[in-house]
Amino acid sequence: MTGNGFVRVKLLQVELLPGNGAQHGTPVSWAPGGPTNTSVPGQPPTKYEIVDPFCVVNLKEAEEIPGKGVQLAQSKKSLFPEWNSCFDVQIFRGSLMHILVKDRPNRLLADLLLPAQVLADKCRDGEDVVNIWLKLRPSGKLNVQVRHFREGEATPLEEEPKVAGGITRRRGAIKHQKIYEVKGHKFIEKFFRQPTFCAFCKEFLWGFGKQGYQCVSCQVTVHKRCHDKFLAKCPGSVKESQTTLYLRERFKMDVPHLFRVHNYMSPTFCDHCGSLLYGLFRQGLKCTQCKVNCHKKCEKHMANLCGVNQKLLSEVLATVKKDLAASPQSTVSNKARTPSAASQEALPDVVPPSAPRRSSTTSDLADSSEKAARENSWEARTGSVDGSTTKAPEEPTAPTSSPRPPLPGARSAPQTPSQEDRVKFRKYTLTDFHLLKVLGKGSFGKVLLAELKGSRRHYAVKCLKKDVVLEDDDVECTLIERRVLAMGTQHPFLCNLFCTFQSQSHLFFVMEFLNGGDLMFHIQQSGRFDQDRARFYAAEIVCALKFLHKKGIVYRDLKLDNVLLDRKGHVKIADFGMCKCGLGDTDKTSTFCGTPDYIAPEIIRGLHYNQSVDWWSFGILTYEMLIGQSPFNGTDEDELFWSVCNEEAYYPRFLSKEAKSMLVLLLDKNPEKRLGMAGCSAGDVCDQPFFRPINWEKLEKKEVEPPFKPKLKSTADVSNFDSDFTMEKPVLTPVDPQILASMDQEQFKGFSYTNPAMTD
């Protein structure tokens, strides 16, 4: 045999002698008188235990170093091939294959060190595939199939290193753009690189970032302040709204344009999409009656509003509705003339709702009301969610409310805050912290390890870039994250918030530093967790999810990356930017968001959903902890989503019966029958046989000893975080000065907050 090409190895099964310790942690089938269906011809039967562990393959090179002799060096990352799957080993001088057989990530059963050339030599001429039994150390045998490929005879398999079945990287969350539906239009925020005009008010769209809205169906472009005043129905919508019928019946707004091809002698913009009519001649179409202009491609989307000024008509309708709503006489007369219920049912449904929407106000009123609502939302007490925490004053020296009620008839004088209140409601800034390390980063910004000056307390500081928050329309999500984080002191398994503050360019969340690292880091180190460890983490996550659901919060981004360990080994859920608040038992939402590997089928199908999506994500997370790989896979998002909606998860033989039964219930594609929901016939999550060893009362009091305690050298130890991040310099990413100058800082007014429960 020539020493070139490669050998393709397929793992079939492994046999270990009794007493080798293989029976622990894996399902074992005993074969009296010899191995079942695996007897080697010509050899006497021997008593073996047939197990189903997993293998780790290390490809090494033997190199002779002067003065040290032959040394083995690992040439590539470890491989974790599944049973009945193949991997390739290149053949060259010094090429070796080291196979480790394990039934737990930290427990070695047997191993084998073999030159790749030996496998190639066993491939006889005339046989494509050879079945070989390889002896293991200290005992046992490994059954493999081997095929030798000479140089250029075949293409090697793509070498994609896996950790315990494929969890090799961090997976970021996604969120589809928010859609604003008005008259059948589906408006989304958009950044316009070319000069663009509003189809409603005919004014220019100014500003940096996403200046306006555009309909995804008909491409009509409007200001953000104008989108809810638009009167024309979207041609791409099949819906007939009440307002559309009302306008059609009362105003007969169905007058088509008479377009003709026109040569424009000066720059002209389309009155539909707002962009320039390009070309030297015959650039677009002009209506011979009302003189509106449009692209040829926009003609089919132009509403039949020839001669109608939508802005003036909208203002007139707003004035009429405002007068009707404010007039008590009209209300009384309307009540006196209200027909019977039967006659009301007989009337055509063409009258718009009497309650005026924001679209019934003028642009000035809309801007002022939007500004007031925005300030109220930021300055609202965090207690609106949990009823327990208080917003810090805007100035550190501002008087706080006195705990005693004022005397009757006495005029209350300004109170001087006590030293304790000064500490509780102190307003922090970035200069109060020493930035030490980078813990993580993403498109949103960074998470930094920081030390509070004058103390030895360490915190994790999440830094969000304001321009990214505004561009992604995530101001509301940031507010929700602050509110939910402030609730962390109410539950032992939620990350706690210390304070929030802002600079001209960034928003800062100062949270407790969980130096145990996240579960993604630990599962990359271990491959997978043993059942006791996975059960403990899953039980504490269940407690946290139930608390959030009781508060009307859907988490929507449960994954290994967002579950961290404290110094004792207890879990804490972090990163609440995807949360949806205010959902009752019967309420649902429809935003497409989450991490692709964890997104539930109902979200992918575009259905309305509730807390059921969290239990699906919990099932995916538990599957990954127990098995070490994701239940659904795909080369891209489309293939992954198809797999989630149409395929069933695979459950290995080593999985216990209790774990499998719970995972099957959690990964039920019917959200109403999924475990954790009221419609599940198997009862509550806590009552499942998988959680039988758990004492839930002691667990919530953190009286149960964690099965794993992170190794820490100090409170500022970052060894449990990815070195790719911790090696970076802890500095903030600068924001473009022009973008910073154009930013509306009023949207972040009242963001600063100090959690009094964390300053005791």
C-alpha cells in the first residue's frame, strides 16, 4: 500500500468487558454467552456488555524533536462522530488516530491509538469496504468499517468540527421588522439613500437613519407622522376595512387617474414611492387631470384618488371627529336616536368607529401626543410591571418623597434626603466604573466587566449603541428589558439590575456579574451534561419561567447563551430584550423573533402565540443539555425552519425513559397540547417523572447543592468566558459624529434608574 490518499472510517459499535464501568450512565443490554449479533467468525464467544456511548476522535501527528524523541501533536480539533457516521483520516508519515470511548463527558471508558497507515493496509484488493475489530485499552473492542481512497480518487468529506453533535458556536437572535398596518398597507421603517418625498404631505423626508415608512406591498412612502393618516387603501391588500367602505360610500373615493407618458424637463419625483423619475425623456407618467406624477412601475399601485388632497381631507375628518367626540349634546342626541339591536344588525357596517384614533389628529397634535407618551413610558415607575421598585430622581440631590404623610393643613416643605436615600437613588455615570474586560459582544454593542470605584464590587455592564437602538426601533424593547431586569430581586433565578444610565451615544445596563459563565461555554467544554446536572439546571429554569409567566411576561429567547451560572453553580436567566409584557392567559402576540434554533413552529408559521413558545425553547435547551446537539438542523434558516415544522426529533438510546417522555411532550408541535400549557394531558411540568428527585420548595430557596461548582480564582475571574472576547481591549465603539448630532435624545429621557433593592 502506498502511503497517500485517505481512509474513510465508519463507527459501528463498541464492546466492553463486564466490570469495565460501562454500565454506569448508559443503557446496557447483556448478551449471555457472547455479544448479541456481533460475534466475530472463528473466535469463541465471550461475555461482553454492549453499550451505546460516544466517541471522541483526535487526529495526531508524530514528530521527532531533537533531544526529546518522538512527540505527538494534535493537528486538528477533536471530532465527535455519531454512530454509523463517517469521518476521514489523511494518510502520511506520522499520521495517527486516537479514539476515546466515553459514556460521560468527563469519564473515559477505553481508548485506542492507531496509525492511519495500518487501516489502509487492512483494506485488501477487490474489497471496497472492510469490517475490522480494533482492540481497546484496557479492554474491549471497537467495530469499524474502513475504506481506502487513493489520491484524487474521491473528495474528502467536509471537515466541520463538532462538539458533542454540533453545538460549536453561539447563535444570535433575530427579530423581523415591526409592521404597521394602515388601510391594508404594511408599513415598515426604511432608510432611504436617495432624496425621497412623502406621498401624503408631499414634503421631503429629512434625517439620518430610517427617515420614513414604506409599504412592503405597494412601495408607497410616507413620513412616520403621516403613515396613520393615509386614506388610500393598499392595492395589494384584499381586505375591506370599515374606513375604506366608509370613504367609498360617503365620498365616492374611486376616481381613477388618467395617466399619459410624459417628458420632464426638470428633476421630478414620483408621488407614490417618492423617488426620482430617472431618464432623459419619457421618464414617467403624468395624470392629465390632477397632474400627479409616478413611475411606470408604480402606476398599478396608485390609488384611485384623482383630484383628492389626502392631507386636507384627513384634517377635515379629524376636526369633525374631534367635535363629535367633545360635544355632549351630540352624544345625548345620538343616544336618543340609537336604533334597536336588531336594526343595528341590519345596517351595513360602513360607519367608522366613534372613538377617534391617533390618525384623526393633525400632525402637530400627533407629534405632541407622541412626545408626551414617549416621556411617560420612560418615566413610568418600574412598578407598573412588578409593583415593587422605584425610579431614581433625575438629579442626585433632588428631594425624595418622605415616608411620613404631611400633617393636615400644613404646607409640605422640601425634604433633605438622608444619606441612605442618597445611596439608594444615586445617579451613576460611566466615570464611576473601571472597565476591566470584554465579556461578550454583538451587533447591539458590548458587555463589559467593570469595577465600581471606591469598592471591590464587580458588575457586568451592557452597553447599547443609541443609533442601533433607534435604527432597529428597539426603544420599547430597551424599556421592557429595564423593567424586567428590575424584577430580578424578586426571584432567585433571574439576573439582577443595579442601575441604568446613559451618555450621548450609549445606554448602559449595570447588572450583577455572574462569573460562572453561561451554559453554552460549559457545554462546549463538556460535550453534554449528565442527567443529574441537566435536571438541576432545567428545574431552576422552570422556576424562573413560571415566575415570568405569572407576571404576564413571555421570554421568547431562552437558549444556552442566556442562562448563566453564579459562583455557587445556580442558574440565572439574563438578556430580556426579546420579552413581551402584559400577556394574560388568553392574550397572544405575533412578532417574529427569537434564535432560529429555538423558535417554535407557531412563530415560523406566522400564527399568534403565547407562553407556549417558551416551553418549546425550554424543550430545545433541555435536549441540548442531555444529548449535546440540536434536535433540528439545516444548512440555512429556511431548511432549519422546515425541519422544525415537519420533522421529529431523534432520541438516542442512552437517553432515559423519563427524559425522553418529557422531551416528547415539550417538543409537541401543537402549542395547546404542549407540556407547560393548560391543555397538556400529562399535567404540570414539575410533576413529570424526570423531575421526581427534585424538592421544589428547597430548590426555590437555593437549599439544594448544585452538582457543579465553577472554578474561580477571584470575584473578577473571567476564565469561564470565551477568550476571544476577554482578550479584547475594554473600550466603547464610537458613534459617527454626524449620526450623533442628528439623534433625538428626547426618546431616551428618563432612562436613568437606580434599583434600591440592590443598594442596600
